[in-house]
Amino acid sequence: MSAIIILLVISLIVAGVFLVAFLYSVKQGQFDDEQSPPIRILFDDTPNSTKHQ
Amino acid sequence: MKPVAVSTQVTCFHCGEDCGKHPVVAQELQFCCEGCKMVYEILNQGGLCDYYNLSKNPGSRQTSIVRENKFAFLDDPSIAQPLIAYSDDTQTHVSFYLPQMHCSSCLWLLENLFRLNQNIISCKVNFTRKEAEIIFNHREVSLRSVAELLTSIGYEPYISFSNIKDARPGVSKAKIYKLGVAGFCFANIMLLSFPEYLGIDGKEVNLVRLFRYLNLLLSFPVFFYCATEFYQGAWRSLKHKFLNIDAPIVLAIWVTFARSLYEVLTGTGSGYFDSMTGIVFFMLVGRILQDKTYAQLSFDRDYTAYFPIAVTRLNNNGESSVALPDIKLNDTLRIHHQELIPADGILTRGKALIDYSFVTGESLPVVKEMGEIIYAGGRQTGSNVEMLVIKEVAQSYLTKLWNRDELKSGKKDEQRSFVHLTSRYFTWVVFGIAAITAAYWLVNDPTKVANSVTAVMIIACPCALLLSNTFTNGNILSMLGRNQFYLRNAQTIENIAKANHIVFDKTGTLTNGASLEISYEGELLTPQQQQWIALLASQSAHPLSKAIAEHLGDRSPESITGFTETGGLGLRGSIAGKAICMGSKKFVLGNKQGDEKTAVYVSIDRKYRGRFIVKNHYRENIVKLFSKLRKGYSLSVLSGDNAGEKDFLQNLLGKRAGIYFHQGPHDKLNMIKQLQSTGKKVIMVGDGLNDAGALKQADAGIAVSDNCNNFTPASDAIIQAEKLPLLHKFIRLCRINKRVVVSSFIISILYNVAGIYFAVQGNLSPMVAAILMPASSLSIILISFAATNLAAWKLGLK
């Protein structure tokens, strides 16, 4: 009985954390541009060629 | 390095286009033009040649050279201020729209902009919107130099008057918040309802009560926050004395909530919280799918988006930039090559060759001499000219048309989808069943009245109709979007489906604005004569002469003497002792009768030889499109051009089609109105500002664009020009939309009938409701997706 109540509380808290994370990410604009981040991550930090071969 | 004989096609290292016969060579790389080479050199110096490794030929062709002081207006703080998003002591944040952006190389180069100028602190690209947010140190570098730097590497910022005024519409974040909250509450309520459905031990009274109260708690955010979406919709429609689908849905939500609240508080049952939150959740998903907008497109542009932000004004002490609204009467303006004329005025210096194609639909530029009136909206080609303003921007002939009240106000006073009407009948039927149930139980067992009536209201909410509608619309919108036919909103699908008459513009819509087709008729010319004519034609900057020179190819090596050009009429000169004359019929032959075609007449040695007939180049597969459309629609063409191609068009469209020439913007608008007054539902397909009125007046206005990111007049839909031949398929898909909505609605009614069977008996258990509701929602979603995808696949669309 009390185990169920504890589990209930935990499950609601975990779900709540995800809800807050979702709302936060929408607010930050993480879904505004879905095209550039996947491209951006592939770039080197510094250009590796100064002259074209 | 040995000169290499170029036999195969050489493509430009920068932009990948054909270099022609004489490529520009730098560092053993070939370029199509000086512009591309210059961009390469800038990048090479900056150590940014990775640009060329990330994707092949990533650049865009640098044909039009941007004049040196084009961005001078950005030095004027009053013009620059509205563009700047944020500014403090050291930094300025500005966001530029860069239409040339198209690939990963572009993204990489732009985000490495700080390597080309150390005073640029950062540049962050939003690819979906084709925008770059640039932060720079304004003490060291000006806004103007930033714009010029972007231009120098091939990304000219597009700055227009309307940028300043309004932010672009985005997806409403509030709706997504509501969706998130509804999803959270729905899932948890469902979880907490399981024990009771699965038969929790009756002795665990406290636990049962705990679950119920938790459900009640979790339903509050849905009832008071998420569902406001529908409350607002219902309230708005009631204010307009129109009952839309939101009203019965709100009623169902309230009834469900009130009954559940009562059951929990009195301890008589567990309520229908899962059904209620589930309905709200699924309906929000549908709404969001349907509302998906194309962030990079704008459907609401008016002429201000087309006009430049500032022009050059001449005054006693030199020239200065002046913002468009600040142009006063009697100002003298200098108009550069490729610049738009911002206001009506009189030409005071230079010879103007004005391309009105976008404004009036005339396919060829018009020559204007000093002292003539030039109208706003035309594009000057050739040399710089000066003009005296005689009407302010907002008062000019064409801007006045776009400012007309009837065009400004919202398109249709109230858009009424068939869904709303159907929902009304549906609601009456539900009330009827509820009334009969109440009457029955009143006689037989009055205690069951409230129970059964509320159950009927709960189960028979028209949410299935709304769901099938929003999901089908959303899916069709995104399918059309994948095929580069972008609709403004879901209502447009219905408007297109209802149409029975299609009106086309000619110039720029059916024809490709840029290219001309030339054919010759008359006495056969010897190759030598052809070369003479080519030489003569190549002396002139008139587009017809240019087109003929290009058509004939090789020019005579001899020299030309006594060359004269009579503006807009023709050319004279003598080559190898022969007097050659080419130009309009009047210029060459002296009479001007019965000549509707665009043609250039040629005489050699004062003897008429023949004429070059210039035709617009029709887009590919247009013939096929019309052969399809002729079957189901009445068609018309409204053209601002001359009647030269009447026979051809009549053939194309069929005998019954109306074909009208010399149509001004007002005529087009009135023609659409006239058609509508005879009860026709009209689709207008057009491209230019001269069609703007007609596009707005029509039941569905479709703007054709060679590049969707360029300017298109306000419209309901934008179609990529190359997809125009598929228009009949797109229309078919829109017509299928209604059938899919109705059939999935009918299927969902079957679920409702099952539900009502329990409800009228007054024993609708929460579990039955909880099974029926998601089952009907999911099957609607599946049916609508499957049906629309099947239809699209049958039509051969992506």
C-alpha cells in the first residue's frame, strides 16, 4: 500500500520533469530550426585547409 | 601551363554552371564569370576553401554585379534602426534574410564569417528561415560593411520595407505548450485509471479514492488551460452568430467534466477524465498538424515587400539615401540599373528602358524619353536615370490599387468550412437522441435520466469529425508542400476543391519571363547577311536586339559605320557598304497596320527582306496541363501583353475559353468579380503585382514563383513554377480531401453508435468510454493518413 503511494509520487515527479524539460526546450526555440543543427555538428572547429588543393 | 583545348563542357568551380566558350581561369580553376572568381579569391584569402569541400559547386551564380553603394542607406541611422534587433555599447545584433542560402556549405561559410572580418563576433544561421543572426562590433565595422561583406561572398541580404514593419508569423508556441501539458495529463490519468478498470480489490477504498482524486487533480490543467483553445474558437464564432464545430465540442467537454466531478466528489464513480483529456489531446495534435506553416514563405506580402527600402535622392550638396516613405513631391531621385522606380514621376535625365513585366504583364521593356511620365513599380535597366517625383509613394498609380480597401480587408468575411455545417446537423441529431432517451427514462425510471443523457452527450461529441478533418488537412498540406505547392492554410484546400473556373495570367505564369523564342520568316538570308544583322543587333542594348544577336550567333568581323539607334523603334547602320535597317514595322517599312505580333523587320539595301518573330517561351508541359484542365473546368487567360499569341492560346485552351489581352490590374480584378457574380468559383493563377488584386479577389489565388523565397504577391498558395504542369493533380488531391474526411467520419460514427447503445441504457461504464474513444480516434487517424497517401500515390505525387 505505502509502496504504491511512493511509486506513484515518483512516477508523477519523473513524468513532470520530462514535461518541464519539453516546455523549456520549446521555449528556448530548440524546435524552431530543425535543419541546421544536424549539419552544424559535422563541421570541424577550425578550417583545415588554407589553400585549395 | 599549356592551353588546353576545351571540348567538353566546363563547369564553374564556384557555382557549377556551364562556363561557356571562354571560362575565366584562376589558379587552374575555371569560373563562369568574374563574379564567381572574385568570391573564390575572397574565400581563398580568408582560408575558407573548405566551403568547396563540403558540397560540390556550392556557390550561386554571380551574374548581376551589385553596385558599389547599394547599401549606402544602411549608414543612415533612421533607416538602419528598425533592422537592428539589439544594440549596446559594443555590440549590435542584426538579422538578415539571405535568399541565396541553400546547402551545408552555405551554413558553414556564414557561420565562419568572423574569419573574414574579426569585428564580426558571431553569425548564427537559421536554415529553415534562411536567416543569419549576426553580432558585430559596431565601433569597428558598420552595418553597411557587414551587408557588403555578405554580398561580396555571394549572399546578398534581401532588405525590404516590409522587413522593418512586421515579424514573420511563427508556429504558435502556446499551442505546443498546451499539447505538452495535455499529453502529460492524459497519459498519467490513463495510468491511474487502470487499477479500477482491471478490478482493484473493492476493500482498498482509500487507494481507489486516492486514484480518483489524483485524476481529478490532473484533469484541471487540461480543463482550465489546454482546452481554452476550443473555448476561444467557440466564443469567437458565437460572437459572429455562427455555430462552428468548436461549440458542440466545448459542450461535450463541459458535460464530461461536470459529470466526472460529480461522480468523484460523491464517490459514486470514477468519472471520464481519461476520455476527456484524451479528446483534448488528440484534437490539439490535429490542430497543430493542420496549422503547420511554412516559416520561409510569406503569403501576405504587399507592394512594400517588393519595393526597395531606400533610394538615392539628389539635392544641392550631392546625393543621399532616403527611406521610401520620406520621398516628397518634387524630389529628384537617381534610379540605378536594376532598381525599381518607387514613385510616379517625370524622367529628367537619361534614357529609361523600363521593365514593367512584373507590374503590368507586358513582356518587353518600354523605352521612355526625357519628359515622359514613368510609373512606380517598373524596373530600370541600362544606364542610370534621374526622375522628378510628381506623386508620393502611397499615392502612385499602382500603389493606390494595392491600397484599395476591398483588397486590404480580410479576404472572405467569414470562412465557413463544410465541417462546421456538418457538425451542426450532427449536434441536432445528438440533442434529439438525448431528448428521446430522457423522455423514455422519465417514464420508466426517473433516476436514470441524468445519467443516460450526460452519457449520450459524452459519447456523441463531434470530436471525430474535427479529428478526421484536421488530420486529413494536415496530411494533404504536407504532401502538397513536399511537391512544392504551398498552401496558406487548410481552408484553401476546400476553396481549391470547390472551384469550377480557372483564370491564368500569361507573362511569367504560362511563359517563362526570361527567355524568348525567335523565328524568322521572309526571304532567306545568306550566312553573310546573318552576320551583318547580328553585328548591327549587337550594338544595341534593347532586349529584342540582344535576343536576335544571340539567336544569330557569329558576328561579321567587318566594321560598322553610321550607326544610329532610334530609341524603342529601330537601328540603322551600314556594313560593307550595305545600308542595313532593322526595327519596328513603322521604322523599316513606314506603315504600322495590322501588326499585333512582336516582330523585328529587316531591310538590306533599302529592300525589305523579312522579319524576326519573337515569341515568349512557354513553360514545359503547359500543353499537357491544359489538355487535362479543359475537361473539368472553364478556363480564361488574362494578359497584360499584346494579342500576338491569341491563336496559339485559343488552340491551347479550347474554343470556349475567354482570352483577353491588354488587361490592366483593374481589368483583371473586375473580370474575376464578374465571373464570381455569375456564380463561378474562381481560381486565379498569376505571378506579378498586376495580378495582386485578382489573386486576392479570387476564391483561391495561386502565385507562381521561380523561386519561392523571392517576392510573390499576396495569395492563398504559392507554387514552384516547374511544378505548374502538375496543377491538375494538386487540384484532384484537394477534391479528394473532402471525401476522405467524410468517409472517416462515417466510420467513426459506427463507434459512436456502439457507444450510444450503452449510453441510452444509462450504463456507459468509464471503461467502455475509455476503449471507444482512443479506438475511434486512432482508426480515424489511420484511415485519413492511409486514404490520402493512397490517393497521392495514385496521382503519382511524392
